[in-house]
Amino acid sequence: MTQAPYEIDVMISAKSIAARIEDLAKIIESEFKDTDKLVVVGLLRGSFVFIADLVRELDLPVEVDFLEASSYGDGMESSREVRILKDIRGQIEGRDVLVVEDIVDTGHTLHQVMEVLGTRHPAKIKSIALLDKPARREVDMKADYTGFEIPDEFVVGYGIDYAQRNRNLPFIGKVRFT
Ligand code: 5GP
Ligand code: MG
């Protein structure tokens, strides 16, 4: 695949991410402290690094599951549909669920995933996003917990790709075309 040349500028360092995840883990621990039935559901693929670091900071009994959602435009931004390409393996009825997303952008993905999982009667369901781009929102949706609010820039790294590359960068970087 040919691509315009670009460089990546660090936006959020690996150290800042690690510090923020320690704080978020404490908040999640207090939110779910009385439960022994928490399932942490990562949205593939962008959240794989975040969920790995987050669960290792959680001093709670947790199960991990994954869901892959794909959004596609039908030419009308406001009626964007989200399909579930790969569903979670486990049942969540009566369970406590924490949905882990990389970025909340227009909000459609997280909104629809929460709606679908919500119909399965979890005892409690919360969401966490590493990044939030509030400027891009199209639906009234905010993760219950957010790592960092960022401006409307295209970012990569820490699990997040540009044309499937750069997921392995340890920091969040901003793509700059050169
Ligand atoms: P939305 O909230 O618009 O439904 O979609 C969120 C998804 O869009 C994220 O999970 C991510 O896959 C993708 N996305 C949004 N902003 C960015 C970005 O800056 N970089 C990359 N690589 N993906 C993004
Ligand atoms: Mg995503």
C-alpha cells in the first residue's frame, strides 16, 4: 500500500500514559470493589495495549473478553451503523462489565456497543476510553472514565494504527504529513 510520507510527533508520552492508568485503576477498583464477577471487554483492535496495561493495574478478580465492532458509513454520517464482527465469548447476564475503548470520536461505536451489551442484562455496565475527542462528537455519548481529552488530530500508537501500522509505538503520537 502506498502512503504519503508522514512523521509522528509525540502527543502523550509512555510515562504519562502509565501514570494516568494507575489513577484510572484506583477509580475502577473502587467502582467495582464489591464484585467478584467483573468482565473487562476490550474493543478490538485498538484497545489491546490499553486493556493489557489496565488489567495488570487492577487488584480485582477479573475476566477478559473481546469484541470487534466495525463502523461503516452509508453516506449519511448521522445514521452511521455499527456492526459486531466478533462477539464476546462469555455470557454477561448478571455480571459486572467494563467496556474498554481506545478512542471515543463521533461516539457511534461506544454508544452502540453499550446499547447491545446493555440488552443482555448485565448487573452493571461501565465504559472507559483512553482518549476522547469531544470536538468530533455526533451522538451524546461519553465514556464513564476517560484517560485524556485530546484535540481533533489523527493519532497512532499504544495499540492505535494508521493503515495497520504503528500500533507498537509505546506512546500516543500525532500523524503529520510531510
Ligand atoms: P467513533 O467514536 O467515531 O464511532 O469511532 C471511534 C473509533 O474510530 C476508534 O475506536 C478508532 O478505531 C477510530 N478513530 C477515531 N479517531 C482516531 C484516530 O485519531 N486515529 C485512529 N487510528 N483511529 C481513530
Ligand atoms: Mg476502535
